[in-house]
Amino acid sequence: MRPLIAIPARFSVSASALRHHAEVNARALVEAVWRAGGEPVSLHPHAPGGVADPDEVAGRLARFDAILLPGGGDIAPHRYGAGAAHRSVYDVDDEQDGFDLEVARQALAAGLPLLAVCRGLHVLNTVLGGTLEQDMGGTGLDHRHVVHPVAVLPGSLLERTTGAQKVSVSCYHHQRVSKMGQGLVVTAEAADGTIEALEGPALASWLVAVQWHPEDNAREANTQQAIFDALVRAACS
């Protein structure tokens, strides 16, 4: 049987085929998990008032074999101790934040294999006491619609997963890690110093967080599909 991979859904105001607002996950993301041999399952984000019940979330995750925290809008800056929000901060949803943060906490507490993508990396970093740079500086300085190389740390889990010390990645973000969360180590960087991947060797049996979107070209790029393959293998172990 395919291992169950939990993916918190994203609230969406545009899903014309359904005629209503929707809860969605990117097709490219779920297909990458499926190709890897996993059963992708979307989770309804439930955190009334922006606060999820820890016992409820732990109970919901108990049936799953691994967790994938996907991309999405920005986390509310107050969640990582910042003051006023930068004007570029977008698509903040208090319930989404509350749920995603609790999913990360419970996944870590249970030692579940965990893959965090883009916003997911920000969620993980925030849960572990890290902070974010709210905006990298605008056009030409952010990483929206950018494909660029990243240097992967030799000997890291990411290097063993991709089989490469330099990979070309697809990015869409205007924020990045400022202060790293406790227990995390940097395992990939861009030429401009942006942290592109984090791992937590002492935090979980398998934990990889990438700032880019490996699902964008996973169908064509073995180095990107390999990340999903490794998550599913970890879920089976």
C-alpha cells in the first residue's frame, strides 16, 4: 500500500470549476508525491481564531506516514515576533497560519518524516524560533519567477538525496530566513547568500526544507523528483 503523505490544503478564492471558494493543493505537487509512490492527502486547515488545538492536530496526523508542508502566502509577521507588516506581505490567513504552525510542531514531536517547501520552510523556521526577512528588496532582488543554481552542502541529506552539489532550482518568493530556528542547519545557498535549504538532523528521522519549488520541474528533473522519492522512502521505513 502507498504510504499516506499529509499535505495541508491552501484556501483559495478562485476555483471556477467548483463554483465556490476551495481548499486546494497544486497538481504538480501531488503528482510528484504520487510518482514517488505516495498517497497525497489534503488536510482541511482548522484553527478557529488562528489557534489550532494541539491534541486535535496530533490525532489527525497519527494516521499519516509523513508530512509535506507546501508553499503559499506569507506568514503573519507577528508569528515570528516582527512589528508592522511590510507593504509587500500578501495572502496572510490567520487560520492557515495557526494550522500550518501546529502541524509542523506535531510532526516534529512525533518524529514524522517532513518535507517543507517555500512557505513550508518559513513555517518550520518560525516554529523553531527563527525569523524572516519580510521582503528581500523588490524587483531584481527577490526570487520570484527565477530559476538559478544553488550550492548544496557536501555530505548533507540533500546532497545524498539529489546526488548533486549544485542544482538548478525554480523559485517564487520575496522573503527569506533571517535568523535560523533552533536545531536547523543550512544545507544549500544561492549566490546572493539566500538560505535555500535547511535540515534538522537531531529533530526528525528525515527532515528537508527547501526554499524553492521542486514540484515545478520534478517531472523533467531527476534531482527535483528525487526529493519526493526520498520523502516517500522515509515514510515507508
